[in-house]
Amino acid sequence: MNPAGAGPSAIPPSLDTTLMQYAWVVIRFRCHICKRAGDARLAVCAQRYGANATLGSLLGVFMSRCPYDPHNPARKPQKYSYRCGAYLPDVMRSGPPDLPPAMMGLTLIEGGKGDMLPAKPGAEPHRRRVGDT
């Protein structure tokens, strides 16, 4: 088993993942527009909404409390207004969200020594003046 805690055949969670299949203890919610954020414990969500509730349905609950919720019947639909930007940052992520960076392992970065800029500028070519001998 690798340090990330997920084997090579582990499937990252999606919005259709049920709470019973979700591998981590905390479900994180974020919003791009109103900057709201919330963390919910998996056991509490399973008790309140049932073990077969999906992450998408929990995201809908998070969106329902947003001032920019597009599904709110009291809010008049507007063409150019803000819409809720709620999302789950851990969806489609292969490793656990709370893994320390030291345990993540090394990351291969494209490029190498040939792509590096020189440490000091090279000598500029000597330019001759016109008419200079």
C-alpha cells in the first residue's frame, strides 16, 4: 500500500459517490463566489442524511444555504447575476485531503538542466563601429 492510503485500483470519489463509499473522515465544502466554507464529519452526515446519500445531494444542501442559490424559488432568475459556485475540493482527488506534504512523495517536474536559465549572463558579442579598423 502506498503512503497516500489508496491503492492503484482505488477510484477517486465523484458526485455520485455515496457516504458509505467515501473513504475519508471529513467532507469539505467550498464556494468560489461567496467564499463560504464548511467541513462536515462523515459519521454525522451519514446519521443525518443516511448512508446512501450521495456527495452531490450533500452539495445541494450546502448550496441551499447560499445567497446565490440558483434553485431558490424566492430568488428571481437573472441572466448576468452571480450563481452559487459551491464545489467539493476532494472530488476526483486520488489522495486523502489531510495527508502531510512530507508523505506525498516526490513529484516529477518536466524539464531539466538544459531548460534552466544561465546563472549569469554570457559575454555579449563585441560590436564594431562602422568605419572602425
